[in-house]
Amino acid sequence: MSRDLRPPVDILHYEIVQEQASALGRMGRTLEQSLARLREFDAAHERLELPASMQPARRKLVAEAGQALWMFVVQREATGLRDSRHIMRTYNVPGEVQRCMGLAPTPSKPTSK
């Protein structure tokens, strides 16, 4: 039976770092998937010719990508990685997604009758 001779605080620190890395990986994949859905939508629809009926769907994709970007940036900063410019370049994040980063959609208010 082998016994870990490290101090308990070191073992705990190792577990915390593992979880941070795992969360960072998940959030990076979520960002990649969100950006891919937006790019696929744009490839399937000419933005200049996008019918008004399709604009809400695109805005939703942009907002979802912005939220995923925000979560990824916050997680990176929590681990000490502060330069978000690297993310923008590496993931080729569109400016409109960057601008809506962190904005939460407001809940729609019920209309009064």
C-alpha cells in the first residue's frame, strides 16, 4: 500500500488546480462551439441579405457566443491568465461578440392587457 507523503494542503492545491484546468477546458470548448454555430449560420445566410425573420436567430447566436466568451475570460482570469487579447486572436472572436461579452439578456416583461 503506497502512501502519499505530501502535506494535505499540497494535495488539496493539486486537486484545485486540476479542477481549474478542467473547467477552463470545458469553457474553451463551449466558446469554440458557440463561435462555430455563429460561423455556420453566417456561411448559410448572406449577412447583407439576411431576412428580418432570421435576424433574431443570429442575434441569439451572437449573444450565446458573447456569454461563452465572458465565462471563458473570467475563468482564465481566475487562474491568473489576464491577457484576453490572446483569446480574441486564437479563437478569432468577431468584434460584435466581443462587444456583447458579459451582457445578459434582459428577461422579457409580460405585457399588460
